[in-house]
Amino acid sequence: RPFGQQHKEVFEWAWDIQPNVRPRPFVAIWSRGFGKSTTAEAVAVMLGAREQRRYLLYCSETQELADSHLLAIRSMIESPILKSYYPTFATPKISKEGHSKGWRHNRLYCGNGFVIDSIGIDTAKRGSRIMDARPDFMIFDDIDNKGDGSVITRKKVDTITASLLPAGSVDAAVLFVQNMIIDTGVFAQLARPN
């Protein structure tokens, strides 16, 4: 099926991201079946292949869920067509000694130096860095859960605002993507006018 207008908007936003420039955050609250996670994962690949960003933090409600998104990104990166256009990006990073720094369950270290870490907000820690770089791109995908009450939502908001977002670089781009599954969750708060 062709892309919808919502897909075009997020891809145009991502395409316009420039190094050393902090874009406005993009919030995508789409219905089920509209390709939210697939779009976010494709944006991650696009920014890494085009070297628009160096270090992505892919955040989800749990570490297991974040790791599953990382696995989907890895599948995109390893696709033969992507390898034909971006061969360095599509191979794991190799150290000077010839050892692979490459793929782990919670980190992809691409040959062009692009790093993607997956993190569950249930295990999030302050100050994520790779070498001397702070995350310059963050994706928040599948944060809310149907069973979340006000205490759990407050804890998630605190983790995002006090630990994860401050860990970003000064030019960090941020993408939030999920469907509205509860009317009191993180994404319901993002949808409210200021």
C-alpha cells in the first residue's frame, strides 16, 4: 500500500534533520495497523545510513520490547538492497584488532560508526553515552500499557523527562510514536494542548 500523509510527514521531518541542529520533536499518535513502529524503525535506519546522526537511543516500556524493535532494525540494516547502497553502514563495526564490536541484543554498532542502543524505561539510567557522544536521536515507541495507572504513568513521565531526555546531546532529535491506548497515559499527555 502507498504511504499515507502521516508517513510522509514523519519521513519529511526525518529527512530534514541536520547535524548540529535540534529539530522540533515529532509526536505521531496513530491508530493500530498504521505502521507506527515500522516507520520509526525505518527512520532510524535512514538517519544512520545517511549519517545524519551518530547515536540513537530506542526507548520502549520494557527492555524486552525495546530489544524487539532493535531486532527489526537489524533486519532492515542487513537487507541485501540496503547493503548494496550502504555497505559500510550495513556491516558490524570492527575494532583495529579485527574483533567485531557489532550486533548484540541491546546494541547495534554499524560499520560507519552509527550506534543504536535499545533501552526499556523500566531499566533506564541517566547519562547514556558511547565513547564521548551522547544520544543525538531518541525514539520513544510503545511506552504506554493498557494497565497503567496514574502512579505508573507518573513514573514513566519522570524517567523520560528526568533521565532519558536530559541524557541527549544539545542537538538531539526526538520521535514519539504510539497509538492512544489509554486516556491518562504518556501519549494522552503529549496529545493535550499546552
